[in-house]
Amino acid sequence: MNILFAASEIRPFAKTGGLADVAGSLPDELKKFGHDIISIMPLYDTVQKNFRDLENCNKPFEITVGDNKYEGNIFAAKTSSGTPVYFIKNDILYMREGLYGERTGNYKDNSSRFIFFCRAVVKACELLGFQPHIIHCNDWQTGLIPAYLKITESENPFFKGTKTLYTIHNLAYQGAFWHFDMKLTGLPWSVFSSEGLEFFGMLNFMKSGIVFSDAISTVSKNYSKEIQTEQHSFGMEGILRKRKKDIYGIINGVDYGEWNPETDKHIKENYSALNMNGKKVCKKDILEEFAISSSETVPVIGIVSRLAEQKGMDLIIDAIPEILSMNVVLLILGKGDNKYHLTLCRLANAYRNKLGIKLEFNEPLAHKIEAGCDFFLMPSRYEPCGLNQIYSLKYGTIPIVSATGGLDDTILNYNPLTGAGNGFKFKKYGKKAMLEKIAEALKITGDERHKTQIIKTGMNCDFSWNKSAKKYEALYKTIIKKGSTA
């Protein structure tokens, strides 16, 4: 198959979240299966600064967005596995400090920036002579691509037989803009309707992807069901239920080349399921990183997270006094809403030597936390997939999670009677349920037999990209076989 993977960020070139990890790993894995696959993303300022050996493809083009004509070009590079990655260049739109915005908020012209990108992806196919069987679109930034293929390119023989898969990584971020931006798209006003791109009077890129794609996927089975409920749909339940036969859930994979305690270059000492001695060294190391002096027998609970309500930060902060009263050390690494920053700093001063806080994005330190902690806490309100709970399993760090989305799919609550399970999971979202589950985890793992069993089970779990990529491959074939259902 010829597969084009379109995303607004791709690791290692640019990253703000999990989308970049998926976009960096999945195409590489699909390439191993013998498919002809290319990836495409905007050429941001950060890419130009950090990757100076990009190849200029000399494929200039021009795209009109509303009253503005933007000139574009295509640059190229390859991942370490050899997958071609193409970059859409326009310095007016992409030569900025952030990918989507700055500290003060999102860029006001994000609508124009990603209208241009969506149209440029379609244009690039022809310029590069790459005729895709599947265009795999990801999140709102690529949501207009299926609409362009169904409407403006419907008579273009180059795209005859081209199908689209639209993956929702997080339904909360929809790309909603005021309705007058509709004229920027170049699409007819007739599609600005309740059956098309209109959503509560706004132009909605996410809805475009949902309505016009040939199939929709989410990053876990449970999340594919949750987004069809009023509680988790952010108002989209109606249109998603209408397309429920075309919605699939495929859990994200993990790059075990990067996240593996046996080979991890960021941690103090490597270890494996057969020899866990290095984990004790890593525990001592992470405590030193946070300047905390504690006995090696005191459990350490780690959190690596965006500091946001979605991630359960309100729950965590409210429960910190009770958590620390259980004779544990709590380490938090992350960055996010300023209100959480201020409160965490105050609490860190109040609970010196028990609570460690680092308000930053720091990937090497994230590896150290995964390796050095005894438990990893993820009490998310909703979590489309989640990756840290999967990393934790591999590192012998026991996850304590809320039963939502991908957390529910990947973590099985431990049963001390049968020995089945790889972590601890609370179903009712709330402070009381979380504290009870933490207490339960501490009590059960106080018995070395149970602790060893949970860790062994977790470290033997396989969430490699090979398994997930095979499911995507099968889904692509299904889409091509059944044709358009939109």
C-alpha cells in the first residue's frame, strides 16, 4: 500500500505531546511491513533550527487562503529508520516560537495556518508523484483533508481510489474557529451545516475529519466507546453515534528502543526482570535528583504529567496531605496551568523531604522517575490512551490509575487471590476512591510475594508498535476494500 501519514508534529522533529510519538513510530513500523509510506508535517521554526540538513525538494507552489496568497515549498528528511518525512514550508505561517501558540494563548491565525497545511498535503501528493491508497489524518490540524478529497478533489483522477482514516488523539481539542473563517477554506458554504463543518455556529476542523473520512479511529478501544457518550464527547456524541460502525479503537504502541530499563541511557543503572538490582540504584538516584533524603524502604510515588484538570491535578493537589500521611515520598514532574504551579510550590515548601516538585518538561528526568519510583500515579479524568502507565509496566513501576480510556484498557487491577493483574485501578473518579486505591496498593505490595508478582506481570506485557501497526494495516485494508462510507 501507498500510505501518507499527515500530522502536525512528528518526533524527533517537533513535539508537544503524544501525537508526535505516534507519528514518529507508527510509520516506521508500517515501513517494516513493506509498505511505501511517507509522513508530512509543517516546517516549523524549531525544525529549521535543529535540523539544518533538510533537503530542498524544489517543488514550489501557491495556495490561496481567503484573500491571501501563500507561497510554499517542500523539504525532506528521513527518520532513523529511513521513513521519508516531508515538510511544508511557509515562513509567514510557521516561523514562530511555538507550534500552535505562545504562553498568552493560541495563535489567532491557526485557522489559516492549518487550512494551508491541509491543502498543501493534498498538493504535495501530486507534486511528489505519490498516489496514496490511504491518507492517515491525525487530530484537528488535519481535519479538512478528508473534506478536500471528497469535495474539491472528487473529480481529480490522481486521487481516484484514495481513502482516508481520521484518528482522534484527544477529542477535547477540536480546532473550532468563528464561522467567517469558512470562506478561508475554499470549500462551498453549503457544507457549513449541521451535517458538515458547522458546530454550534463555529467552523470545526475535528468535525470535518469525523464527517468526511472513510473511517475513524481512536487511540484505545475504551476511548472509542467513551467519545460516543455525553460525558466524554464534548458535544460530538450525535455525529459520532451516527458513524459508530466506522469507529475503531487501536491502542498506541510504545517504542521499546527508547523506553526499556535494560538499555535506557538516561537512568543510573540498567536492570531487567531477571535482575532488578539496578532499580534500587535508580531509586536512590531519583531521590538525589529531587534533593530528598529518605530510607530505601519508604515507597516512592511518581507523577509525570501535563499539569491540567484532565490529568486529575485537582484531585492530586487536594489529596497530597493524605497521600504523604501514608509514609511515602511523592515526586511530580510537569508543567501546565499556572494555578497548579503556585499551589505545588507552596506545598513543596510545607512538605520538605516528602514532596519533590519540578515544574518543567524534562524527558531524561522522566526516564529516571519511571526507573526509580515504586509506583506511578495517573488519576486522569479522561485519558484517550496514556503512555506513562505503559512505560511504568516495563520499568517495574506499579501503576495506580483511574479506570478511563486507555488506562482502563492497559491496566488490570491486581487480584491477590489469583495473582492476576498488572497494577491498581479505581473506577469512581474522586479523591476518596483514589486514596483508597493508593492505600490498597501500599498494603498489598507490603507483601513481597504480591509485589514481585505484579512487577513480573507488568514487565512481561507487550505493548510494542509491531502489534498496533498490524491492526492499523488490517484497518487500512478494510477501508480500501469497503470503499467510502461517509
